[in-house]
Amino acid sequence: MQRTKALIFATLGFMVTFWAWSLISPLGPHFVDEDFTDNSALLVAVPVLVGSLGRILVGSFTDRLGGRFMMSFIALVSVIPVLFVGFIGQYSYPALLIGGFFLGVAGTSFAVGVPYVNRWFPPERRGFAIGVYGVGMGGTAVAAFTTVPLHNIWPKLPFVLAAGILIVYAVVAYTMMRNPPDWTPSKQSLAATMSETMRIKLTWQACYLYALTFGGYVAFSVYLPTLLHNNYGLDPTDASLRMAGFVVVAVILRPIGGGLSDRFGAIAVLIVSYSVIVVCALVLAFDPAAFLVYTVAFILMSAGLGMGAGATFALIAQYSDPAKIGSITGFVGAAGGLGGFVPPLLLGAMWTARGSYSIGLVLLGGFTIIALLITLWVAHDARQRITDREGTS
């Protein structure tokens, strides 16, 4: 019962903070139409950058202060930039960039929940549990479905509603959440923790793998409305709803990816996921005009990204020291977010220069092939460790 409650509270915290983190993205086409800017890529990418880099510190602080305090604290602090954007930022482009910068704090919550959930569950159930926690990234879908309609009713409404829910969650979570029974605060200095984490090979391998899967998810979730608007002529509302569908598929497949990793191994799930992404990226690079073709390609890519993201953290749970998962998660989560920061800027620049996204999609296919090779490298390292242990026994 305690495990289930811990998982529910962690997932809800991840969801409401991710909702706040994603509030600007659905309004990107609106800000372009209002002549705030002719390219919304930087606008939607700033919260991603800050949220990503912040995870490195937040992951280490979670090892020291515990998930109960950190999740509640991040939710409460996020209220300030949410209200700033709603009441001031959305009426001035410089203020919107400033608000987006501090809104990035909400995106750091991911690095809290992974070590928190991981310690509550036994090794054979961690892949699925962390996958369920990953459903919290559906906060992006909540933002996609609700922000534009609520904004049309009253421009401040989506921000006021999100702020209210963040406050309620912070109070209830701090009251009801408990840290895992086997958790003890890390006594190691922050610098020593980060230095030790950077010397672990799996940290950097998982960073690349997650930068591809979750980074791809974030990139499309923040930029897909603009891409669909530019490339296929969809109106902002329709484009936002289709982006929400993309998000929902990824969210559903993430725990499935974690569960399959518990059963068949994270390596096998990652190989399948990356193979699907490569094929879809290359199909989309040819700019298919047929609605059915590009819709199916985006849905399958979303499925591959969701399963791959779930499998990556199952990989970390299967191959790393539980005491280091918080700090490793910080680095890997940062890489995932940074993987989502660069593509929108790159896609925006390509559209401005060439009126096409094809080169960017080809690059996605190429980087995914590299991820496949790294996955095989991790598998080789795992087999080597088993061989070494057998040789010394």
C-alpha cells in the first residue's frame, strides 16, 4: 500500500509540474500570429534548457534531502513563474523569455521521482514502476489539450488554474508523502557526488540513449504544433490537439517499455524502439503529403520514443548502484532535456532557411543509429562484467 501511494504521489507531482513546464509551447503559434516573434523555437526551448540543466543539481539534492521535500518544494516554487507568465510575460516578448527561463524549474522534478520510486520497489519491478512514474510526462498532454481553449476563454486562466493545482499538490504531498524506509541522506559533498557520477561509464551511455528518446519526445511535444502548422497547414488548435495525441501515445507506451524491460531486458526493448524511430524519421523526411502516412509515422515514432524512454531508466535500474541512481538520474535527465532543446532551434532554423524539415529528420535517423550502437556497447559491457565475475569465482 505504501509503495502504491508513493508511486501515485510521485507521478502526480511529475504530471502537474510538467503541465506547468509545458504551458508556453501550445501558445507558440499564437505568439507568432500576434507578431511577438516570427520564430517560436527559442521561446518554447528556453524552459526546456533550464529544466534540463537544473536536473543535475536536483538529482543530487534528492539524494541528500529526500523525494518528499524536493517534489513539494519544486511544485511550490513553480507557482511564481507560472503566475508571472500569465499576468505579465504573455504580453511582452522579453518578459515571456524571462518567465520561460524560471518556468524551467518545474521541469527539474523528473530527477526527484526516479530515485524516489526506485527505492520503494524491488529490482524485478523497478522497470515497470519507473515506467508508470514516467506517465507523469502526460502533463505535456494536459497542457496541449487545455491551454489554448482556456486561453481563448480568458488569457490568464490556464496559468491561474495550473498555479492553484501546484499549490494544492505541494501542501498535500508534503503532508502525505513518506521517504522510502531504506533511504538515508547522502553525506557526500555535492561536488564529490557529481565527480563520482561522471566517472561511471553507464552515466554517459544512458545520457546519449535518453537524449535520443526523451529528448525526441520533448522536442516534438514543444515543436510539433509549429511543424504541423508550417508543413501541413494545420490551424493552431488542430495542431495542438494532434500534438496531444502524439504525447498520449508516448505516455501510454512508456510504462509498457519499462514492463517489457523487466521481462525481456532493457537492451532488447531499446533495440526495437530505436529501429522503429529510424524507419519513421526517414519516412517523414520525404515530406509525405498523405494524411494517413504522416499520421501513422508520427504515431509509431511516438510509440518508439515512449518505449525507449521507459527502457532507458529500466536499464539504469538494472545496471547501476541504487545509492547512485539519484545523481545518475540527474545527469541522464539533463541529457534528455537538452536533447529536446536543440532540435526545435535546429528545425526552426531549417524552416527559415529552406522551408523544409527534411534534413533535420534525416539527422534524427542518423543519431538514432548511433544510439543503437551504444545500446549494443552497453550489452557488451554487461556480458563482460558477467564473464569477469565468473572468472574470479
